[in-house]
Amino acid sequence: MKPRSAGFTLMEVLAVIFVIGIIAAVFGSRYVDRNDQAKAGMVVTFLGGQIPSALMTFAEMRGKIDNVSKADLTATGVSANTHWGVAWTVEADTVLTDNRIQIHYTVGAADTATTRSLANEVLLRLQNATDFPNIVAVARNNNQLDVTYQGS
């Protein structure tokens, strides 16, 4: 009888690698989904909470919000950049009237299928939530969100 050498056979090693690959695929995709959901939540908090809060400050001081600039908003502590380091912008005062202001917010650092999907998720959350009464319109163009706020 031939003595068996110590170690694993090629088939055993391949079986272990295969099982590890399946586990990584299942749990890795769940991690990515949760990461995207967390990012969408941060954007919703920014556009649905931080910006309106700063706008209410100016509505109380000035009586309207259509003349509020980005510098005014960042002076209240609102971040000047998106969560991806891209600058968001405020629509020019001359374009909007009726005590409204529009924020242009770019989701992600580049326009990809993932950032467009994430922007769409944020769009749906903002449109379907009743927690944001001063948001009167939300639109999406690729990975850019345009959010229009109405002053009180």
C-alpha cells in the first residue's frame, strides 16, 4: 500500500475556492447595495433637511428666499460640496421668482450607470416623502438633481 502524502488534493482546494467565491458574491453585493442606500440617505438628508433649514433662516430674516446665494447657505454651515467633493450650485436669482430657489446637485464624481441609479433613488425619495413640504419640484438629468424650494 502506497502511503498518502500530506496536504490537500487539487479538487479539494478548488472546491474551497469555489465556496469562498459564492459567499463573497452574495455578501459583497449586499454590502454594495447598503453602501449606495447610505449615500442616498446622506443626499436626502442634505437636500431635504440641511438646505431647507438654512432657507428657513433666511426666510425669517429677509421674508423671502429667492435672493439667497450659495455663499449665504454655506455661511450657515451647509457644506459647499456634495458628498463626492463636487460643488453644488444655486440657480441665478433672475431666473426664479415667486419666492423660490433651485439647487443643482451632482450625484457622484462622474456620470455612470451607478450614479444615475443613485440619483434616481434620491429623486424618488424626495418626490414620495411628505416630510419635505417646501420642496415643490425635483427633476433628474443623468446624475444631476435639480431641487426647487418654495419659501413660506
